[in-house]
Amino acid sequence: MMGISSFSGWEVVIGLEVHAQLATKAKIFSGASTAYGAEPNTQACLVDLGYPGVLPVLNEEVVRMATLFGLAVNATVARRSVFARKNYFYPDLPKGYQISQYELPIVEHGELFITDGDGNERRIGITRAHLEEDAGKSIHEGLGASSGIDLNRAGTPLLEIVSEPDLRSAKEAVAYLRKIHTIVRYLGISDGNMQEGSFRCDANVSVRRLGQKVLGTRAELKNLNSFRFIEKAINFEIERQIELIKDGGEVVQETRLYDSDKDETRSMRSKEEANDYRYFPDPDLLPVEISEEYIEAIRVTLPELPDAKQQRFVNDYDLKSDAAAILTTSRALADYFEAVVGATDARAQVAANWVLGELSGALNRENKGIGDSRIAATDLAGLVNRIHDHTISGKIAKQVFEAMWEGEGTADEVIEAKGLEQITDSSAIETIVDRVIAANPGPVEEYKAGKDKLMGFFVGQVMKETQGQANPEQVNQILKAKLND
């Protein structure tokens, strides 16, 4: 396989189809539970099982959530949308069709913005977002030569978000996907859990020679369940298609499965066209009609969205853009940061450093999210305050943080219990400095001869004598005064 650098001379065209499971308690057309992890086939009612004579009833909450998403991405929310039957036969689809939206979706013509590899902002169009029900799940492991069908997911509400073919690299595709992931979680309409299948993605990938106007034949990649695998799968597929064309072959329109163990895509089936599904309006469901008043009532519930929050963090807190971007990847993280800032007198950048540094590191080590932090925002602010008022040094603060993380109390309690308060008594520091200078006549002579870098050595010796508790600024000032005397 050629390297990514060999893509020169070719243009990559990518469109993504994202399936976000909506965070409703009941399914889209029945009252069955959507809770994750139940025993197989214990959360599927007669509607989900496709029994004759039962009728679907639309869950109004999914309409609210889809409308909220449409407003968040500056899209048109349809006053009238229609559910259709998408006909195909597969064991995990008991009705023989899936209820989805086709010609008249609830959301159309949206947009969002990503930053490309050169740091430039790029607009990515969103063709549509439509509501549909999920299918069940076929299980092939642990059943010998047999396969099992779990219909717990059947009828689970999905919002399928379809991008324009505006993405030009695997990195751009991941950036777009991360932005969608962030938005649906900010809105509270999906938990975005990729491991549980509540946020899934299919990628349509094609290539064409630079300057060519006609789009190349696309392949659809399935089974993409992590941001890392999505990037790897797309890059593999780009290389596969370029090599195939260079060798005189032709790309065929098909669905391909990504095998993360082998890091390759392989053919799954020929790609169906819309007419293969024989779409027609579902006769059991009325068109969804919503008013302007309904839309405006939902608009006022929109939270501050990631891009706006990021810009506010830059403007109000004087943060760098990259720090603000990380802090706004989730509402919970942004709220935590603002709670720390609100409870400390230190600069916001200091609070950001602790949230993005020690706290994030501790959470990552235990594979936890901000909601699982062992240290409350007000308690982290207490630690930052003790640095700000020079009670402890930044180095000692890390020791205090670890004790707080292990449940040993607040910053003040840990400092007092361990005797970690910073030494700020000038006469005490001066005594230790005199002792260090007297014990190191050789380095003193070298320093006075112009070897200024030895200042670090002397500071280190004083800090060692005081077990890191001397005020570093005072140590530097006193050392300079005595060594330059």
C-alpha cells in the first residue's frame, strides 16, 4: 500500500452518514424501553416484533429532539415530514420493512464548520437529518453453528445525519464526526456512546484525479465504531481505490466492511439504490406537521453551542483557542471549568491548566469522564487558591492534588495534615541559602566567573533542603543577591 503522501494528484471525496440514537426512554413507535444491556428479547413489544394488527404511534419526544438538532446546525426544519417504509428482508427486521423518512425528512440543508489540516475553517453541508427506527441485532458468537436474533434494539429511535460530499480527507471526516458528536451531546439528545452503538457512522468514499469534474464511484464503509478506526478505514479505502484505478481496474459501488484486526476493508455486498428498497409512505402513520410556534418554542431551549462557548472562553477568559476548544468538547467539562473559575481569584488560564493537566490526566488514567471526577470543581478551586496566595508552590500543589484524588480531604486539610505550607519567611530562607553557598565553593566560583546556568543548581539545592516548600521566587531573589554580591 502507498503512503498517504501519495494521494497527490488525486482528490478524495467523502460523505458521512451518522446514526445517533436518540436519548428517549421509550422507542420511536412503541412504549418499550430503550435501556441498554437488558437480556435479549426482553425489551421488544408486539409493535417491535411486527405482529399483524398492531399500529405504530409516534413518540413526540423524537420530533422535539430532531427539531432541536436542526436549529443547532442552522438547517430548515420541515413543517411537514413523512414516514415511509423501506422494504428489505433480513432476519433482524421482523416486519420486513424499516420505518424511515425518505422524500420529506424533518431536517434539511444544515451546516457546521470544522478546522482543516492547515488551520482554516471549512463549511461542511448537512444534506438532511431524518428520523427512523433501528433494526434488531444478529448474534453469531457463542451459539455454535447457529445465529441468534436480539430484537431489543428494534424500534429504537435514530436520527440519521447525512453530510454533503464536502469532506476531503480522513482527518476532516473525523473532525466533522467529532463536531456532530459534541453537538448531539450538548443538546442532550444522544449520549453518543460509540461502544454501546448509540453513535455509529458509515462513510461513503470515492476518489478522482485532480481537475476531474465527475465524481468517482463510491464505496460505503460499514462497522466504524471509533474515531481512530474511522480514520484508518477511510485512509485504507482511499489507497485501495487509487491503486485499483492506477492498475487499470474500476471501483464498483458496494458496501464494504472494515476489519479493525487486519486494518483493511473487504467487500460485503453490492450497494443498493433507493429503488431497491421500494420506498412508499407508511399508511399507518400520519404526516408529521409542526407549527412555527412549536419550532420557536424549541429554539428558546437551545443551549450555548460549542463554537459560541469556545469563542466566549477566548474573549472572556483570555484563553488560547486550542485550550478553549478542548474545554468545550463537552458541556460537563465546560461547566466544571467555569465552576472552578467562579470559585478562585487566580487567572482563568491557571484554572484551565489544572483542569486540562492534572485533572484530565487522572481521569484518563482511570478511563473516567469529568462526571466521575473524585475532586469537585469547588475543591479544585481551593487548591488553585492556595497556589495563588502562595500558601504552596506549584510543585507541592501536585502532591496535594494526588492526596485529594485519593480522598484525603480538601486542599487546606491536606496542606495542614502533611505540613506542606510554603516557607515564606525570608530570614529562614536566607539561612538555608547561606548554608548551600558555603557547602558549594566550587560552583560558586564558576557562577561568579560567568557560568549563569548554575543558578538552577543552587535553586535545586535550596528546594531540596526545604523539601520543595520554600517560595521559589524568594529563593531566586535571595540567591541572586548573595551570589552577585
